Amino acid sequence: MNRTKTPLTVDPSVLADLLDGRWASERRRGRTLVEHPDTVPPITGDLDEMREATLRGVRALGESGSTLRSLPTELGGENDHAGYVAAFEESVTASPSLQIKAGVQYGLFGGAIQHLGNAEQHAQWLLPAQRGELLGCFAMTEIGHGSDVASLGTIAVYDPAAEEFVITTPFRAATKEYIGNAAAHGRAAVVFAQLITAGVDHGVHAFFVPIRTEDGEPMPGVSIEDDGRKGGLLGVDNGRLAFADVRVPRTHLLDRYGAVAPDGTYSSPIDSPGRRFFTMLGTLVQGRVSLDGAAVVAAKLGLDIAVRYGLERRQFTGADDTEEVVLMDYQQHQRRLMPLLAETYANAIAHEVLLASFQRVFSGEDDSDEARQLLETQAAGFKATSTWDALDVLQECREACGGAGFMTENRLTGLRADLDVYVTFEGDNTVLLQLVGKRLLGDYAAEFKNIDVGGVARFIGTQAAEHSLYRSGLANVGRTIGEVLTPGLTERRIRSGRLQELLLSARVDTMVAELASNLRPASKLPKEEAAALLNENQHELIEAAKAYVELLKWQALNTAMHTFDDDPRRADEAKALRRIRDLYGLTLIERSIGWHIMYGRLSMNRARQVGPAINRLCAKLAGNAADLVAAFGYGPEHRRATIAEGVEARRQTEAREHYRRARAQADHPVDEKVLHRERTRKG
Amino acid sequence: MNRTKTPLTVDPSVLADLLDGRWASERRRGRTLVEHPDTVPPITGDLDEMREATLRGVRALGESGSTLRSLPTELGGENDHAGYVAAFEESVTASPSLQIKAGVQYGLFGGAIQHLGNAEQHAQWLLPAQRGELLGCFAMTEIGHGSDVASLGTIAVYDPAAEEFVITTPFRAATKEYIGNAAAHGRAAVVFAQLITAGVDHGVHAFFVPIRTEDGEPMPGVSIEDDGRKGGLLGVDNGRLAFADVRVPRTHLLDRYGAVAPDGTYSSPIDSPGRRFFTMLGTLVQGRVSLDGAAVVAAKLGLDIAVRYGLERRQFTGADDTEEVVLMDYQQHQRRLMPLLAETYANAIAHEVLLASFQRVFSGEDDSDEARQLLETQAAGFKATSTWDALDVLQECREACGGAGFMTENRLTGLRADLDVYVTFEGDNTVLLQLVGKRLLGDYAAEFKNIDVGGVARFIGTQAAEHSLYRSGLANVGRTIGEVLTPGLTERRIRSGRLQELLLSARVDTMVAELASNLRPASKLPKEEAAALLNENQHELIEAAKAYVELLKWQALNTAMHTFDDDPRRADEAKALRRIRDLYGLTLIERSIGWHIMYGRLSMNRARQVGPAINRLCAKLAGNAADLVAAFGYGPEHRRATIAEGVEARRQTEAREHYRRARAQADHPVDEKVLHRERTRKG
């Protein structure tokens, strides 16, 4: 009915190359993980079975050697951080539990040793960790403090007599909580605690602490509790850790950013304790980077399943009396799935930008403060929005598949349940967006550099940015939009990329300027009133951060869209990408259309064209939906969803064949409705 | 920081009486179900354990006698349909699995026998069903057809020689699917099949079919498959049923609306087969009514848990250097939870309106076509929006509780997983809203009465409404809004109830008129073009239906708000309700603010006041958040969430006490930050 009659001729492999990006070969290698017999966990099972199965996958990854890739060359690695992460993200296709448990083992536990430890510590623990031989935990979060890491309650007091640190959980709220690998498998943990030596509290540092003996019993003084069942990620053995005067040698302090001499003297290459803390935390950004990418992988899987089913499943007859309409031909079905498909393309391509930032900083190519801050801001903003988007995508896909979508064998509910916690761990999304918002304000005006938004200053660090991250500037935005919007605005014009970018960037500019103007009095107010004023603008700050991240993602997609500009053989792929960009851009604009009109950026008449333009783009893209999901590069071994592999079409063929035969029978019953119509006509 | 310093003095029991409504005593009796030792299933367990536990709850309900309440008095009932449903909905507090499995047993299986069967059939099966002795299934949905019931593939061919029906599943897609009670416990099923006798297909009818022998084996010719694991509702044993020439006596046809004489002659009190079909389906509206109410119960539980935790949990310091800020004092936390709280109030109160319609029709007080159609439209629209809202509420609550929200012991993820399928069963929400939209069009102009929107005509029936359901009319809406909106619009004016109602109703009016104007050419177009035109307006049709349902719910809340107008002792409760209504109304308006501006209903300047007014309302309501959730009437036995019962506050007290003692010690370490500040100052 409503799909384009003549879809574009799109080669999915061309789009796949674009989506898989600079680290395509690593990413595709990561996808072969599902072929290993130990990596795909059973779809059901009790907690122990799920955990053991996931552990086998973690070990298989370690044995493959791929987990060494991000190590420096002197340790046998390739200093390839982005390639490593790209491959690792694809472990979501095996199972999100495997991604997270492996992330704990190799990214967080191993990563903390790598980035916070010294050469001797690397020699002792890093290779065994990255080979999956030394299983470990990343014990940062506590019951009482998640987002506010600086306020952790665990203490590590140096005892110069014994040359040991004494690690203590002084009260229940200081118990380490939700710690992956803690409930069952971890032998050691990197424990974050307040380092106290010679009567001074030097703030949070990381310590290597054995937590289990060789035979799996808790070490003396270590209490371990099992978090039990969770809303998802059943393969990850989360638990709680508490320490009762647990002693570790002085050399167990991971001392890259803060060391203690045998006599208890503290030293650090970074003088400011605040800056030191944020530098330490900054080395752990890889977790957020990979969650951004993992969320994209999950969204791709969901869309791949739902689109394939939507192209086969039929319900209700339309123009034809007997042939039922394919779901994907319904406008509403297109409206449900196509904008999410476009968004997933945008998120995938924006993730490439993040990976490039990540590689620049971590390879040492450019680890300036500015590059690190850009990376941290992108990671925070992209992770926050991509993980929320993934939940929306998976839920919409599940609903678009009806009852079949609810069956575990079709994977959508399981993926969604597993992805759920991605929005609040490795940085709660709401807190991360405040961090982005604070960064925007700091770039807007120096006076906001050290603003404390709900404690967020602690999170983002105190150093000032050298240059403005956000450069588009406020000047003349109103006039520029006026120039783009001529009175005879056709669909082509509402689909203008320049208009989209102007609208999206004008929104960020204006929101940030408004916020700055609202908050300016804060510096002169008494502390309590200043805090209240900041709080009264918290929602707007988060909205501004979202708007900024949307702009960055749109720009990434827009840049990628121009890839084929000069290649006439790729005209149809370029056209498909333009439709994707337009649908993404117009969907973003539609979501805040009230804002764009209220602020005079879009006239009412033009605003009315946005909805119809979206409808047309959805219909057009639906005509290539099969190609667009094929470009994700997944096969049945990744989807593993019964409904995605043609079963519905086969059943329909069987039913159609049955009815054809039945109608040919002499004794085929007459439909009472037909008789009734005749009766009524006669009567 | 941002909560009202002087909250209203609200008596939760006053609001509880309003929320629990006309059937409060039954509703509250329903809440005591959790005290029965057999009704609360274990939080984890394998499928068999969960199913057996849920079955015990179903039996306990049957033994209690409460399941007889909706029967006619001559069968020992009280003809109290709304009271029965109100009590039944509260079984969600025990577990959604129990609600659904009991709903299958008593509402669908028993309900079909009651509403479609004759007196003899009642005598034989109804009481055993309602006592939970005869366990049964409701076998309507098939693999190939869910929403489109008229197209079911199962056939029941009458054999006059044997005076039997022969029930057959002619192809795989005709297999009954997702059938509750089928996989393990059902002994019989009400099977929906195309009734064929004397060479005529009379359409879908219901048959009583034994499916298991006394010792639990499938009856000859009956194949049973287990649907296995689902995304939720693990206590419900869903399965598939297929029939290979299964014979049942002629008297097993539930023949209230269509009977077959021994010689095979068909007769029905309803001449038109279309009308007959919709009348039969209409008797089963109770399922949708109770899902609307069940969704409200689940949302209340989620908010109760998240609000209690949000009033205790602290994170980051604000104005004070050591005391951390309570989550509920953050503006963003208020913005996340308070609009959902207001929406839940609206949904609860609108559900009362639905229950009243339901009671009027089913008690026989008014079972006119008009009353039935109003009931069906309300049930469709309210169920669709309430179940989606419940998912949003539970997800937001889970995220607002951070990692703790993800733990199974805190119940939010489990409730959400269970509620997930509510949005696509008993009428897929998208289909239900089309049904509402079609009804709106039909009321707008007679020519749309029989419009076929994506097959939806089949769903809603073909009979024309006697009177317009939707009466507000288009005349002068523009001018009226102009009158309300004087230039000096203060917050009080943006909070005007009259303005809210005008905006919400003008939106429905205009959308329906636009749709009608878009669709008018359809009747003159060739069939294929007409279908395409309808499809091009499907999204707008659904949006109009949503806008209409929002208006109805707002009106219900608005009416309830006036309950205390004349009672000066209830001034604060009245004020709280007004805030709730305003927050609900303004949130609805904000969600479509672009529309209201685009169509000239709201000036840009006034539109800009909506956001700030919402912020202020959120802050005010947060000051009474504890009262507002207390009014839901749930105790720890219903919430059963560790974080909702004060554990966080106790841990904080312990931590605070620890720090107080520690600071008093002579050897309490100095904070390096303090030393650094002093150093920097000196330097």
C-alpha cells in the first residue's frame, strides 16, 4: 500500500562498510565470536548455569588473545584501543551478559591495572588478567555512593610498621555493591578507597586486593554477598564486598597517580587532589565508550529482527479481499520503526567519531587536556543517549512483533532486560547529561567553569578547558534561518540539511545562552540560594545537553552521508543515506517542534510540513528496509530469533495453499456474509 | 532545596477514598488477597515452580468465593461486575502472573461460558469454572491471526449423523497460540472456530472442548505445545493447541448468539453475521476493563516504591558541605516522577468512569447499543493508554532508583517485565486506538461509519452509533480560547482548568475535522487508492484517538477534583488535587505544544509559560509526595521492595554517626584538599 513502489537499488555491503567504519575488520572479527561453542549462553537456566556459561565465554575471549590488543606493544599488545573496543562491543551478539562480565574482567579490572598500575604491577597481574586466568572485580560503587565516587566510605590506612594498607568498610553503606565477578568468580578486586597515610586523607585511590583463596573461599576479613537475581544480565555474578581490616602490601596500591613510600610519605605527579582524582577516573572512560557501541549493537539486532518479521507478517486485508497487508506497509508500522532505524544509523556513525577520539587520546597521538575533555564529553553524552535509545528501540521492536515479540525465543525481551541497566551504570545517564551540560556552560562563559550543578563539578573535574568545545556561536542565527526559509518552501527545502543543522544548533545556542543568563546571579548569591537557583535550572541544563548531543550525532551522520558524493555508482546509496539523515534530522526537530516555533526559528506553516515530510520519508525508507538492516552485517547466528528467519512466510504459504485447495473443492462452504448480503439486497 | 517549604496538610485517607471510588470496599477486599499464604509467588524459581505457585493462587481465589460475585443472582452471584473487577485488579499486588492466570480462568474461560453459553451449559461448567475446579483456556488467538479474529483458521464442521462438531486445525498458522492455562493446567478450552454447517460458514463461534484427560494427558487429537519462557508472566503456562478432527457433542457449542439444531440448521437471534460477531466479542470486554485497572495498580506500586526511596536516598552535597541532598529535592527527579504521579491519578480516576460504564451495561441497567459502544470505546482507549503509561512509569521508577531499581528484590523490573505484554494482548494498543479513531470519525460524519481503516472495521463492528459520542463540537473553539487568554496571563491563568479543557478539546476537534477532510475523497476512489489514502492518514488517526482519550481522562480527573469544592475542611486536599489536575493537563499540553502553537491555539509567549509552570507544580507536589503515594493504600505486604521500607535512611544514620564519631577522634585524618587549598593560598 504505502511502501515506495520503486525502491532504491541499495547494496547493503556498501552501507555496511560505512557503518562498520575505520575499525571494520576488528568489528567483524568480533562478530565471529558467536561461532565459538562457549560464548552463546543458554537462553534459560538457573542463575548458576547462566553464570557458569557466561564465565566460559569470558575465558574463551581471554584464550583467543584478542584481549591483549589494547595493551602497549612492550606487553605484547598493539596499542589499538578503538579496534579492541569495536571488536569487544560485538560480544553483545553473543550475549550482553558476556559483554558486561568480560567488560568487568578485561576493561575494568584489567584496565584499572593497566592505567593506574606501574610496570611491576603490570608484570605481575596484567597479563594473567587479560588472559582470563586471574579473574577480578572492579570494586568502586558502594551501597551509599554510586555517582558520587569522591564520597566513597571505604578507607585504606597505611601502616608504616608493617608496610601494609589496612582496608576497612566502616559502615554498611560503604559496602561495595553491584560488583561484577564478586558473587562467584573473582579472585581479586581493584578496590577504590580513601587513601590515608601520615594523618592525611588523600582521596580515592585504587588497591589490588585478593578476595578469594585458591579454593574459592573468601579471604580472611573479606565478606561476600550475592546480589541474587536482577532484572537482566543473569550471567553476571554481581555481589557485595566488605572488608574488615584486610591487610595488603604497600605495593598493592596502583600508584601511577599517587604513591606511598615505605615510611608513609605520599607523592603524586599531580599536585591538585581534585585534578588527580578526575585524571584517575578519566583513564576509565573506555567503559562508557564501549557501552555506547554496545547499545548500538543491541539496537541493530532488535531492528534486524523486527524489520524482517514486519516484512513477512500480514494482518487484516486492505485493498485486496483475500490477500492480507504486510505489516511494514502500514503507515503506523513505518512510523514506529523507520525513525528508530535512522536514529540507529546516526548512533552507529556517531560512535565512530567517539572511537576516533578514544584512539587519539589512548594511543598517545593526542592526549592533551583538550582532547581528553572532548573524549569525556562525547563519551558521556553519546553513552547516555544511545543506551536510552536502545531501550526504546528494543521495546518498540518487541511491540511491533506483537505476542511473538514477547516470547523469549525471539530475543527482544531478553535483550531489553539486559540493556536496561546500561542507562544507570558506568555513569547514570541523568548525571552524565549534567556533566555535558556543565561543559557547555563552561565553554559559553569562563565564570561557569567551576559551577557546581548538583555536585556535578566533582564528576567532571575542575580544570578549565583551553578552547571552546562548542563553537557554532550565537551570532546571526535568526537571520541565517530566515535566509534558508524562503516563502516557497517545498519538501526539498524542509529536507534541506542546512536548515536542519541551523535549527538544531540554534536550539543549543539559545538554550545555553538562556541558561547562562538564568544562572549568572548564582555567583553573587548566598550558598543556599545559589544552590536553589542551580537546581531550578537543572531540567533545562539536561535538555540543553540532550540538544547538544543530538546536534553532534546529526553532524556525524551528515558528514558520513557525503561519503559517496563523488561516486556516481553509489547514487542510490547516497540517496538512501540522505533519506536517513533527513528522517533523523526532522524527527529531532519534530520532537521539539514547539520550541522551534516558540523561539521564532520555524514558522507555523513550515512547521506543519515536518510531519508529512516524515511520513513520506518513512514510506520511502520502508521500501529499502530489508537492505538497511542487512547492512548491519548480522546473520541468523547473531539474531537467533525464530521469527526473523522466514517461518512466518512459510506458514502463510501453507495457509494460502490450503485455502486455494479448499476453494477448489465442490463442497467448499459458502460464507454466510455473502448469503446475508444477497438476502438483504433481495429483501 | 526545591521542595515546597510548607507542604499542604493532606490526609491520605481522604484521597484514598476518592481514588478507590465507588467500589472501594471490594477494591480493598481485593488487596487483602496478599495475606493468603498461597497467593504471593516466589520471586524466583524455574518455570514449573512459578506456574505451580501461581496455580495455587488461582485456586485460592476460586475457593474464596469472590469469583462468583459477577454471576447472576440465580447462579449464586450478585450481578456486581464492577465490584468484582475492582477486587480482581488488585491481584496484581500479589503478582501480575496471578492476575493474568486468574483472568484466563475466571474472566475469559468462565466469562465466555457465562456470556456465550446457555442455562444448561452454565449449570454444567460455569460454577466449577468459577470455583477453580474446572481449569480452562480461552483459545481464540492463533499463530496467524491475533488482532484479526474474524480471519481465524480453525474450523468446526457439524456432522448431523453423529450430532457432533469436528474441530480441526487445517494448517500450522491456525494453531491456537499464547493460550494461558494450555501448557500445563487446563482441562478444557473455549475454542473459537469458524462454524460450518449445511454447507455454510457462519463465522467465528465458541465451543467447549476438553483438552486433557483426568490424569493430565492430552485428549485424543489434541496437540499441546509449551510456549516456554516469555519476557514476563512466568507463572502463566502459555501454550499452543492444535486439533486433528476432535469431536465434541453438538451441545458443546456455546450457543447464545448462534445455535445449530440436531439436523444442522443454523439459527441466531442476530440476523447480520457482522453484527453477531461483534456482539459476541463485545461480551468479552471485561478483559480490557480489568487490564486498564491492573495497569493502574502496577503504576501505583512502582511510584510507591520509587517515591519512598527518592524521599530517603541522598547523593551529592548541595548547599551544605556534608549533608547530601535527598533525590526528591532535585528538580530533575521531581520532573521524572511527579508528572507520572499525576498521570496515574488521572488513570485511576478515569478507570472509575470505565467501571461505571461497565456496570451499567453488564448489570442490565442500560445495555443499549449506545451504552455498549461507549463502554467499548472507553475500554479500548483507556486500556491502550494506561498500559503504555504503566510501562513508562515502571521504567522511570526503576531508573530513578538507580542500580537498586535493577535488583529483583526491589520488584520494579519484575513488574515491568510482567506488564510488558499488556500493551499487545487483549487488543493490541495500536489496533485499539484505531478503533477509537474510527469511532471518532463515525461520530463526526455518518459517511465514515463504515470506513475500513486497515481492517479495523472488522474490529469495531458495522452498526452505526445512534448518537454522537463526541459532542464538544467545532463551533467557535478558536474564539473561546481567545476569550480565556487575556494579555495579562499570570501563572494562575495558565493553570486555568477552562483553558486546559479548551486546548485539549480543540485539538481533538481539529484533528478529527482534518482527518475527515483528508479522507472524504476515499468513498469515490477505486478500492486500492482508497486504501492507500486511508493508510496515509493512519498515524494521524491514532494521534487523534490518543488526544481524545487524554481529553476524557483529563475530564474525569477534573470532575473528581471538584469533589471537595464545598467542604472547607478539605481545602488542602482540594488544592493538592488541583495541582495534580494542572500538572496532568499542562503535561499533556506540553507534549503537543507544537501543535497548539501551530494551530494558533496558544500564543508563543503563553506557550513559554507552560514549562516553568510545570516545574513549579512538580516542586509543590514533591512536597506532598509521601501523602500522595500513601493514598494508594498499599503497605509493605503489597510493595515487598527492600528499598521502600526505610533501609536507606537507617544506613545513612549509621554512616552519619560513624563520621560524627570519627571527626571527634584526635587522630582524625586531615583532608588533603584542605591542605592543598592552604598551600595554594600561601603559594
